[in-house]
Amino acid sequence: MFLLVENADIYAPEKIEARDIFTAGERFAWIGNGFPAKSTLPGIERIDASGCLLLPGFIDNHVHIIGGGGEGSFRTRTPEITLTELTTAGVTSVVGVLGTDAVTRHTASLVAKARALEEEGVSAWAMLGSYQLPVRTLTGNIQDDLVLVDKLIGVGEVALSDHRSSQPVKDELARIAAAARVGGMLSGKGGIVNVHMGDGPRGLSMIKAVAQETELTLAQFLPTHVNRNPDLFAEAVEYAAAGGHVDLTTSTTPVFLAEGEVKCSAGLKRLLDAGVPASRISFSSDGQGSMPDFDEKGRFKGLTIGRCASLWGEVADSVKDEGIPLETALQVITSSPADHYRLPRKGRVAEGLDADFVLVDRDTLAIRTVVARGRVMVKDGSPVVFGTFERNSQ
Ligand SMILES: [Zn+2]
């Protein structure tokens, strides 16, 4: 399968001079100006990307791919994600997580769903564990799971400073992080511990204590939802300035924002202004997690789900509302998570890497075309490839 994209403004995520891209099979094969073998190779699919920006496929590092929620009893369990929920949002790589419920949801199902999404055309991994501790492993311990199960790339989401947390003590968190670290080292994976942060006043203190009192560093962790309240966010800015990585959650509601949640685009600006490099900042959608839904007067209406589309929405707002250069803002959903989670073929446009990319309109930044591993998944803003059971419901 050959694909030639011409006349694009390419961000790799840094702006590059080339305007044309040729993919062969699942990889970027050539990047330049004026593809030399255009007339000699048969069966090349061509896309004229005039007026479009070509960006690396987006990485959503925290999505409840088999559903989450359930905190308001069984009927509040959220459904599994569909392929097009990801692709129409420009997401070509996803990392699945469990959540509060490790009784009726399991790592094995998460791994199976990651494999299903791979078969359907995007790239997917999963984190081992949930809020519940000790971590419920597949083989008996964390290191074995990370070394032996290809799809498991780290541990999480472990919950801290939250009433739903298993309330680990510091030594417990240190041992989990140590096992994740060594498991990651032995298997060439990131071995990161993704930490769900709640609203509790202890904030990031336990992670900081582990980094101070053991040989582990802040880089072993990725605290997420750090924009959920102003105090936690202020602490997160200091934490990131001191060398930590932080993840901001993009799916939100106007009511949450009015109550003090920091909008991701504004949060990114504050982090950058504080001198934190974009390489230590990521955004994730918390997609498919349960979210309250409010009417126009702010009254509770029922439950809905977090949307992956919020991921690019917040990066686009970072550019449009906050004046952050695209090549900087883009890093938080491409190269930053790829490097921290150690996904070496992802997050960049370069020869030899996976041919994952998104074409957005140069003026409106609306997503036009999405290509995952060399295959066109979304064309002119509409999906052209559907998940196994999606077609039946069309
Ligand atoms: Zn969470």
C-alpha cells in the first residue's frame, strides 16, 4: 500500500521544510519535495494537502478503552470505546487504563481490547492495574507482567489523594514504582507509573517523598488530572519545574471549569511560562470515563462520557487562544508522551517511523484526514474505516 501526500505544511512536530510525504505499507518511507518515483510506482493513492497542516498522529495516553465509571452503581458503568471515536479525534495511538473498578473490569480484558483496536487499524497499549492495590496482576507480579505481556507498558492508574484510592503508604508506592521501573528496563518499555490525582489536600506529596527518600526519580511517575483544581495545579507547576512530568486532562464541563478546574490550554501556557519544557507536559482525554452532564442552566441532567475529541480541541485552543506556537503545543500529544512512555515509532513524522498522521485545515485547525499505520481512516472529516461492530449500527 503506497500513499503520497503533497503540498502540506509539515510539523514533525517541529516545522520542517519538506512538503511531500510517501508512505509504504505501515511506515513513512520518504519525506521531501517532489517524490522521484511518482510516475513509475503503480497503485499510489494520492492526497492533495494544499491548505492543510500535516501533524504526527495524536497519542492519547489515558483512555478507558473498555469503559470505566460505575461509581454510581452498575448502570453507571460506561461502554467500550469504538474505533471511530479515536480516529475522528485524530488519535492513532492510545493507552488504555482501568479505573476505580477492578472487580468487574480486568487487565486481561484491557489487553484484549488493545489488541482488537490494533486489528482494527490504530496502535494501542495498556497499563497494568487500577485504583485498587495491591495491583492485580496477570502472572503474579508486576515485573513478570511487564516483561512477558507485550501490550502492558507501565502501571496505573494508581490513585492518590482521593477518597476512592486504596490509600497506599509511601513504601507501597515506592515498591510499585520500583517494580515498574525494573520491569520496564528488562522489556525496553517506559515502565512509568500513571497516577490518578484526586482533590485531596495531600496533593503530590507522596510522589515527591518517594523521589526524595529513594533512588527513584520524579520521572518514574506521570501524575494525571493535575488541572482538576487550582491548588493541585499550582503544586503541579512547581513539581514540573523541579523535573517532574505532568499530564493534564482535556475532557471537562463548563461547570467544572467554573468551579476552578484549569482549562488545559491555559494550563499549558502557565507551565511553559514557568519554564517547564513541553517535553515534560502531556495532555490526555480520560476518554470514555463517566462525566456528569449539565443543562444550559448548570443543572445536573445525567451522565455522559469523556470524549477523545477534547484532546486536539485543547491543543488547538492553546494555539488559537493562548498564542502558543503549534510546534510547541503539538508536543504534548505527540513527542512528549511517545518519549515518556517509550513508544519509539510514534509521535513524530520521520522516515522509518509508523505512518500515523493527521491533516488539519490551516485556518480552522479542523481535522480533515487521519492516517493510521499507512491506512486512511478518516477522509474529509468523516470516517471511512469502521470498527467491527460499528457498521451494523450505521
Ligand atoms: Zn483517573
